[in-house]
Amino acid sequence: MKKLLFTIFGCVALFTFSITEVKAQNYKTGVGLGIDFGDGATLVGPSLRHHFSRKGAVQAEVLFGGNSTIIQGFLQYNTPIKGASGLDFYAGGGPSIQLYDGGSSFFLVPMAGLDYKFSGAPLALAFDWRPRVYIGDNDSDFSAGRFGLGFRYTF
């Protein structure tokens, strides 16, 4: 487990240092509704996405559903798609903690998706694939069938 955590923190540090180019992005911050759906319960709650550089963003969500609360945060690498104004591809991931009556669970969530900022309107729409890797005391599990939607007001 220590090797896994060391590897994860090393990858996050390398990723963070590689995102140094700062240019104008489609938007700086977006606040709105996040939806996580697919295998299992559909989760809904507030979502925040903040670009700290042209190629780097953080996203945080607190989602509710299935008699549990999910708190998750993601570090994302962004790049514009040439010829598609307002459309970015992103990839990244982060931790997710599920809180439920009588316990909690820890997941690692990689993700890849598209983020579209509507021209002339302060709105953005995101869609991503976010499989989950459960990490427990004595076992682990992988669920590939999870997706996310984000509807955000941008400023």
C-alpha cells in the first residue's frame, strides 16, 4: 500500500510540474451541478471546476445518492481541440471518498472527457468517463461503467 501511495503522489507531483504554460483558457472558474451515473446509484450534487493554468484544472464535487455521500477531487490536464472553438479534451483523476451509514470507502478515479464552453454565454457542459478503483483493507475492485456530466455557470 505504501508503494501505491508513493507512486500516486509521485505521478501527481510530476503532472503538476509539467503544467507550467499559462495562457487564456475558455473560462477561469465554473460552478454548477455534477452528475455521476452508470453502474450503481446515480449521484447528484454541487460541482466546482477551476483552471489554474491553460493546461491545468482542479475539480471538486460533493454528490448525494444511493444512501451515501461522495466527496471527490480531481486534477486534470486540459488541451483545446483544434478546429472546435470552445471544446477542450481533459484527462486526469483523483481520490473519491464514499460516506454511508456505518462506514466509508476509498476509490481512485481516473477520468477522460470533453468540456465545452458556449460562446457568448457563461455556460459550460462537460462529459467524462470515470471508472472507479476501490481500494480496501483486504481487497480491491474495478468498475469501468461510470460516467459524469457537469453543467456549470462560468466566470
